[in-house]
Amino acid sequence: MKLKVAMVQYDANEPDIDFNTKVAMKYIKEAKESGADIVLFPECFLTAYCCPDIVEELLPLEELENDSEFIDWCNSAVTEEEEHVLQIRKLAKELQIGVVITAFTKGEKYPQNTAIVIDKNGDIILKYSKVHTCDFDWERYLESGQEFKVCEFDGVNIGVMICYDREYPESARELMLQGAEIIFNPNNCGGMEPRLKELSVRAMENMVGVAMANPPAPGMGRSAAFNPMVWGENGEVLDNTIIVAEEFYEGIVYAEFDIDIIRKYRENEDLGKFRKPRAYKSQ
């Protein structure tokens, strides 16, 4: 069994959801023509990963709550039944392709940074909101997600962590403990060189495949995929990199994960199998 993932490297930097949806649909069609099973978009693709200027001032929340720009930004967050999400779902069903689409979605009061996993029938099989929001910056005004989740897509167990989640080993480990075989990482940040090493280690230490999509820009781009396999059958060291895109490349990069080989590797190797939770005292 193989899973072909299309990672979209495109900068949807304007909060024009009509335009961004059309771009997303174009890439989904292109991915289908190339035989992809599922399409992964960068962080907050439909709504754009941006906020009003006043939000970037990092004012106390009580000073923002009555500001019209802040209110409009909160109100622009989408739901699973919002028309643009429905368009993506309809296309996924029509083309029989999976999609990991991203956006600011409505939380209880403020937006959440969310990835929605859509199966080949157009159904939502997982909705994950970023747990580790960037509280050192304007993401402090978002509602953090409360849990990590895994779902089954075409017989493969997949999980999602978003951008800054990657900096916390607990994110990928929790997904692995729930049975994830592939982890998708929608991303929107720079400084990618050390972060690629980080993702490679997340794949290795959890014996999972990892796919990351990031917009092109200086210090950005570098959408990538990593296998968990770092040792061969005879103990030889392997490079677990499947692909790393160029910094400024705009378009789709593809990665094919051989699920049967990954499962065999997980059976034979011992990384993560002999955990000692009784010793893990600090929270």
C-alpha cells in the first residue's frame, strides 16, 4: 500500500477567501491529475495566515474586544459548513481525492487555527485546532485546541500538528501513541533549515512518516517529507529525507509513502516501544 501526498507550496497571503478557494481548487485538480491520494495545504490557507494591524500591536484583549477590525477578523473565521469549505468538500468527492485544508475557524469566542481533513467522499474525518499557539505573538488571541487527534484515511492512520506544534516533541509523540502512521504538518514560518532537522527527528523518534507544506518566501518554502526509516536491514544508516522543495518554488511537490515498508519497519525497530511513563513526572 502506498500513499501519495501532494504538498502545496503557495503563499495565500491575502485574506480573500474567494480567491484562495479558487487557488486551492486549482491545486487539488492538478494533484488529482498527478495521481495524488491527498493534498496538504500550508497553514490557514483559505483565510490567509494574517491579522489586522491592531492585533499585531499586542494590546490587552479588553482593549481589542470592541475594536471593529478585531471583531471583523473574528467574524471572518469559517465553519465546516461555510460555503468555501463546502466547495472544497464537493470537489474532493467529485475527484475522489483527500484534502487537508486549513483556515481560521470559529471557536467558542475567538478564532482557532485549524486543519480540516476531508476524505474521498467529501466527508470531514478530522478537525484539528492548533494546540501550541504562538502566544509570544498575535496568536495569543486565538483559542488553542485542546487535544491531538488521529483518523483513518484510506486504511492509513493519519494525524495533524500545525506549525509551532512541531517545536514540542509531545505533539508528534501523542499522535504516535494514538496510532498515527503519517503526520501532516501545515506550516507558515521561516527559519526552515533547523526545522527540517526537527521534522526529520520527529519522523525517526516516533517511527512515522511526516509531510510538511510551507509557503515560498525568503527563509521559507522547503516543503518536505520524511520517512521514519533511518536504519537499513543490515544496520546501515539511511537518509530518511523523501523530498525537500526549494525555498522560492511555487507549486506542488509530491511524496510517496510506502505504508507496507513503514509498518514492517515499525514491527522490527524499537523506537518508542519501551517507554517508561512512570518516570515522566514533570509536566
